[in-house]
Amino acid sequence: MTLDLIDSIQGESGVAHTIVTNVCEGVADCVDACPVACIHPGPGKNTVGTDWYWIDFSTCIDCGICLQVCPVEGAIVPEERPELQKTPG
């Protein structure tokens, strides 16, 4: 993916995406697809007993690729919603 393409996609939403912790099933297609490596594994399991991932809002470029590749409906929302996403630390 070129920087020009990323910049053009980024302008579409303007805010970081959010992985909904208790909907994420740990498929991790988003991890390999993310051009800036802002998606990280969460510790332990979520409330439904699966692995889960979280997006670092400070490095997310708002490209939306994670949303496009995630096969789990509702696991990623196209806005910054920290109340829906556990963030370790």
C-alpha cells in the first residue's frame, strides 16, 4: 500500500477505529493487514473466552483496513470508542 493511498483513505474517517473487546474472537486478520502495526494482542481472554486484540489510538491512521478484513461482525467499529475496548496498561 502506498502512502498516497493511505493518506486518501485516512481522510475518509479522521478518527481511530475501535476493536470491541468482548466481540473480538481473536481471528487476527487485522494484525497482518494493518499498515502501521497499531493492533496488539490483549492479555488473557475476553468475557466470551477468546483471545482479543486492541488498537493503539495514538498510532492508528484511520485507514479502515482492519474493518474491511475482519470476518467477525461488529468486532470493529469505525470510530474511537475507548469504553468498548480494553487497553492494557
